[in-house]
Amino acid sequence: MTKLSVNINKVATLRNSRGGNIPDVVQAAIDCQLFGADGITVHPRPDERHIRYADVYDLQPKITTEFNIEGNPSPEFVSLIRKIRPTQVTLVPDAHDVLTSDTGWDTIEHKDFLTEVVNKFQSMGVRTSIFVNTDLEMIKMVSKIGADRIELYTGPYAEEYKTDRRKAIAPYVEAAILAKKLGLGVNAGHDLNLENLNYLYVNVPWLKEVSIGHSLISDALYMGLEKTIKAYKNCLNTPIEGNKH
């Protein structure tokens, strides 16, 4: 079964735009789990423009599923992980001024740094995942670094899906097959939505987890959070006719 981890950053973005505690990020996480989410994802950035470090501490005792914390492993981030000990850390190469994650790690260039960080987190008992593009050489290096999983950056898939979904999915299938051979688990995330998620699920083998935030929270404005989570979960359980590559 492919798990759905709900990224609640956008809930925090809405709260921060007004101040106060509406909407309540912790309550949103509790509700997401109640409605069927298999995990909660947060991505605290240095400027705290959405999820704040304080939120992560508030959330930790309320997560009854899996807690996935994403981020660029700065000293402050490493300290956070040491204190929280989430289920999974996803390493993302975000610059401080980037609007959203838009590429994976160059694992060859950053091999030594990533190896050191992965070793730290694994020694804490935290599963490690590295955010990567579908470049096969970068995935091979993840195996040498020693991470547990990769998270495939699905932005290019989501964009090309609109015009040629067979072409869009092909590199992700190849990447997943290689990862399986190397003993790596496969996660995926970025720009996944109700239109393109099922096709990814049906065609990419051994997909363990998808992390979805922006589209899911946006859909919840129209459909309600409970119905939205069920709709996304349905995309990960039932092949829709015509979606098999």
C-alpha cells in the first residue's frame, strides 16, 4: 500500500497571514489523521514563513501515524531532529530564498556532506530519505551514501502529464526499478493532485509514500478536508480505468 502523508505547511501559511492561531495547525494534523492520512509532513524553513519550529514541537506529541520532517540540514535543523526524533527525515536542498522545492540533490557533489548527515539521523533511529530528480547516477549515489529511501521530485512529471503522460511517467518507472535493485525505498512528492496521482500510483512500482500539501489543502477549500483526504486515498487504492501504462 502506498501511504499518503499530508503536508500541512499551507495551513500554517494561512494562519501566519493573519496572526493568531486560526486555522489551528495542530488541530489540522489531528483531523488529517482522523480522516485517514497515513502521516503528517512539515517543512520548516529558516524564515518560518509557514511551519515554525515551535509548531514542530507542538505537533510531535499529537502525531499518531508517521511524522515526516523535510528540510535542508542546517545545524538548527539537525538540532530539531535530534529533539523530535520523527519517523522520517527528508533531506531537501532548499536555498533560503526559494519559494518552493524545485529540484533534487546533486548527490555526487554533496556525497560527503549527505553521508555525514544521514549517519547522524540514522544513529538517532530516524529513517532517512533524500529528495532527488530521476537522474539514475544521482540515485546510485544515494545508495552509496546509505540513505533508506529516495523521494522523487515529481514537479516535471506533473507538468508533462498535461501533454504526454506516458512520456512523463517513463523516467519515474526507470528510477523506481533502479532504486528497488539498490535496496532503496521510493517516496514521491511535489505538484501531485487528484488528476495525476492515480496514474503515478498505478505505473510506478514499489511506491511507498507520497507527500502532498498544496493541492490537497486547496481542494479541501471546496470539498472539505475529510472528503478530500478520502479522494486522495482512493487514488492510492483503486486503479482508475485507462491509467495502466
